[in-house]
Amino acid sequence: MRHFGHIAPEVRKRLFHREPCEFTPDSPARLLAAALGATLYSPATRPRLADDIAKQAARGVVSMVLCLEDSIDDGDVAAGEENLVRQFADLAARPGAVLPLLFVRVRAPEQIPDLVRRLGPAVRLLSGFVLPKFTGERGVSFLEALAGAEAESGRRLFAMPVLESPELLYRESRVATLEGIYRVIDKYRDRVLALRLGVTDFCSSYGLRRAPDMTAYDVQIVASVIADVVNMLGRADGTGFTVTGPVWEYFRVQERMFKPQLRQSPFLEVQAVELREKLIEHAMDGLLREISLDQANGLLGKTCIHPSHVLPVHALSVVSHEEFSDAQDILRPERGGGGVLRSAYTNKMNEVKPHRAWAERTLLRAEVFGVANEDVGFVELLAAGLSG
């Protein structure tokens, strides 16, 4: 699979200076963590789940979570498990099918080995499990269960803990909770693919819900948690983990989306009306601002609950030609001693040592999402994805 793999090769060639790389569920963990992109959640109880997964893969989705936790009723868990086993068997019987990275969000540790056994040979389609309400104390049993299931099945399985517990939100317990989480995930580092943020749960602790024109970063109590998670768990010194962006709850709201981007794009002079209608249908201002703020705050990828959110996340994850040029200049071998240089675009100074970690992250993102051609921006990438 690859990002933007659903669009025609000749279109990719026009859009990209360097195309996104191909990857598989067996690719190195560092590459997969960066490649998660917009991770689309779906209730595990959907009766045509296998068809849904195949359809979303054909539309550019590269990672999905099949949820047995908050998205389904407590009384539907057993039926959801049975449905998952059936749907995985269906997918396994489709030769040559290109599928997303598939994860299952469980409620309890004992579900992990049980599901792995029940999946049988179809476990080869499973990339891992999402672990809810993760803390240092609660997380140990989940990760031990994952390690045991991995050893029994012979299949590499990753964990994606969800950081959403009240202990993490409350100021008096936050640091101790983060320290406990770090000790556990550091011990199981090889199995932890990424950390996910449960911002909806954070808001619920205070009876809050952000409006569609606000981002998670406008809710200060939530923004403070994100900052502390990145501070303690997302460092770029080799001790950190990939942290993904929070869910965006809204879709098909008022017509206030993309206006700044639309005004800036000459591409719309040709296809203004048709493209405007597609953009209005598929995304929103608040989502775009939140994706940009995710990236500015060190987050990569995003939890998504609606297919219309996927392409905006991926389009904004593509590395611009200018970013790529700066990153390459900073990481040239002859720059190893440091120093300051003027960028190739002659609009900024690149400091070799302070910007090195940024440059390394940028080149990793460029590998999985590609580098846009000089004259290609967000709107062109999104339009191509929508028509692909």
C-alpha cells in the first residue's frame, strides 16, 4: 500500500516531486508509525465490515481501527467479536486484496489472546490492538496479553495505547500518571507503535464539547494535556514515541471551509465551481486548522470517525517542496559541524544543529506521504484524491 496509491500514476507524477513510498504491514515500525495517517475508526458490529474495509482502502485509507469499546453498546460486545472473526475470514478469502493496516480496539486484556486464537489463519491481516484508557497500572496487563498472543500466533502485533484517563487530565495526578505510562511503554517499546489521544474523554470529565469552529487547542484544559503528553512522551531525542492527533467530531457543517486556501490557489481558476462543491462537502475550516496545529505541536496522523476527514489529513501531511529543500540542506553530511545557512528559497535561515531533529522528522514524513511539486499545494492534492 501507499498514500495516494488510489490515484492514477500519471496524476501522482504531476503532483509529486517525490512520490510516497510503498509499505506493508511487515515494514519497520518507525515507518509504519509515520505512515498511519488518518486512522479511520469503525464499529466492529457493522454487518458488511469486510466490504467497508475494502471500499475505504480503495479510497486511500491506510489504517483502520475496528472498535469493540465505546462505539458499541455494552450488550453487543460478544456479537461484535463474532462479527470480527467472520469478517476477517471474509477478507482473508479475497486473494490479492490491498487492505489497510487493521487494528482492533478492545475493552479488556483477555480479549486479545482470545481474538487472536479465534481469528486463526486470518490473524495475518491483523496489525495489532488499540488499548483504551491506558495508564501505567492498567496498561501492564494489556501489554502482557499482547506479548503472549504474539508469541502464540507467531504474528507481529503492535499496541496503540489511548491516553484518555481522568488521572492524566487532572493536574494533581498528571505528572505521576505520565511517568507511570512511560515506564510501561518503554519496557515494551518494540511493541508500541504509537500513542493516541482521547480528547473526547478529556472533555467529558468537565462537561465540555468543542464547537465546529474550535480546535482542541482552543480548549485550554485539553491543550495543556496535549502539551504535557508531547513534553514527556514525544521527545525527539530517541526516548519518545509517535503521538497521533485527536479525533475531529464534525462533518457536513456550515459552508465556511477552505476559504483562505481557495483564494490562494490558481488551480481554482480552471475548476472553481466543481471543486468548491467537493471541498464544501468533504471538509471544514476547524478540521484544517486542527490538523495544522497537530503538526505544529509535534503530533503525526489523526484519529478519524468519518471518511470525509481522511483526505484532508493526508493532503496536509504531504511535505512541501520548500520543507523538503530545507530538510535536505540541514542534513547534508558537510553540515555535520553545525552553522547557519540561508535557505534555497532565500526566505529564512536554517540552523543546522537546532533544526536537525525537525529535518529528520520531515524526511521521514516525506518518505511516507511524498513531496509535492513546487507548484502543487493542498487544494490540488485534495482535488486529485477526491477524483481518484
